[in-house]
Amino acid sequence: MPQAKLHDGSTIEIEVHGAGPTVLLPVNPRPAEGPKADEMRKWGMDPALGHSLVEGLGDAFRVAAFDYEGHVMATPKADTLTPDAIAADLLAVADAVGADRFAYYGYSWLALSGLQLAIRTDRLSALVMGGFPPLGGPYDGMLKVTVATHELAAAATHTPQDRQEPAEQAGDAQTADEFDWDTAEVTISEPQARQFVTLYQALRGFDDEAAQPRIGCPRLCFVGSADEISYGERWGDVHVSLAGPIIERHAELEDLGWDVRVLDGLDHTQAMQPTHVLPVLRPWLLSQIGR
């Protein structure tokens, strides 16, 4: 199994499936099992999300799947998870599988990572961003949320063990639609939280409109029409609009060369599920880089 050496010296495994033009997928190709799978189903997640995407593309493309999010959570890059470092990591993955040219699909922060990659390399054959707008990205709001999350994680680190809330308590007997940010407990560590502060601090002042001419490949963005997230008081009462910028600037995005898809009625979690992603992603990739 190929491995890539990342910017901090750690390594990540890559599973390669199929033949054809290379597509990089930063997803976990192995289905979750047991209690973890049950928890994912509770939140409307496909426990085999990454595996399903690989299977859905592997007959037409050479798919290189690697669990980048899982890796940064297991091996936090607290002070180094910058756009430059992420782009270098993604290029290291491409190098490890021998792909001089490759397409990339990422969702949420992994979508914005794809945008940062696209403006730093000419090796992309296609870019697909899901669940994060290429124009009018909510960088300031996400910085506020991640700073608040880090503060809560740091405070939990210093809380005596017998006073801490159980990690799962905030989510018990709730569904995704009922999630209450005011009572949610932060269950990630201080270094895990700090790496995303590092990322969004580095993106402070990023002008995504000025960056558009630096993207030299075919590009697609998609979002659920209900992808609007309101964080509670402890997160600064921040509203993060992921659908709004794409819906409101649809024509402008098309003028800039983006193909745009809005998935009616879907929120952030729903729009990332394979049953909704593959009908958008697969035909578009076939039209752009299919052989």
C-alpha cells in the first residue's frame, strides 16, 4: 500500500482502486463498524461513506483514497496546518501514487483545501468543491468558531477528570436536526482544536475572488440549499452560511468558469452522503476527464 510523507514527517496510507485518470479523494476508504457505525447512522451519516465514493468511481477512474481528516485528528498539526502545508501534503499524496496530473474532490474544509491546492499547482485536471463556497467563503466566521472551540477544549483539558462531562452526553437522544450547540460538549483535544485555528488564522484576509484567475482547471462546486449553520452562545452566536454565497452568486460563479449544483433541501451532513454526491460528481468527472 502506498504511503505519503507529509509536511510534519508523519506518513499516511493511500488505497488505490481502479484504472484511468487519477482522482484524489481525502476520505476514509474503510467502512466504520460497531458503535462508531451506529453513532454515524444516528447523525444521518453513511458509515461506509468513503468506501461508497471509491466504489462509485472506481470503475471509471483510478481512485487514490486517503483519510486526511482522520490523520490530522490522530496526529494533530497544531501549529503547522496551514494552506501551504495542506497543499504540500496533497501533492505528496499525488507523488506517492505516481500521478503527475490528477483531479481532486473535497467536502467542507477539505473543499477549501482543494481551492488552496488549485491556486498553488498546475497539476490539477479538475477540482470539485462540496459544502464550501469558492466565492464569499465564511473564513471570518469559521475563525471565530474554531477559536471558541479551542478555548473550550483548552478549558476541558484543565478540568479535573471527575468533573468532566461524559464525551457522548451532549449527543445522547438527539438527532442532527435537534442538535443544540448551547449544550454541546467539546470532545476534541486542545492540539486537535488548535490546528484548525492555525488554518483559519492563515486564511484571515484571503481574497477568494482575487484568487479565481489562478485556477487553471475545470471546476465544479455543489452545496445543499439548506446548508446554514448557527452556532450557539459559547461559539459566539456565529452563523456560517455555506449555501448562501453559492446560491446568491450562482451567475457570477458560472461567469468565472464554475459549474454549479444546488441540492434542494439538503443540509451540510445530508449533502455529503454518497447517494447525493455520486449523481453529481461521477457524470461531471466523466464529462471533464473521462477517457
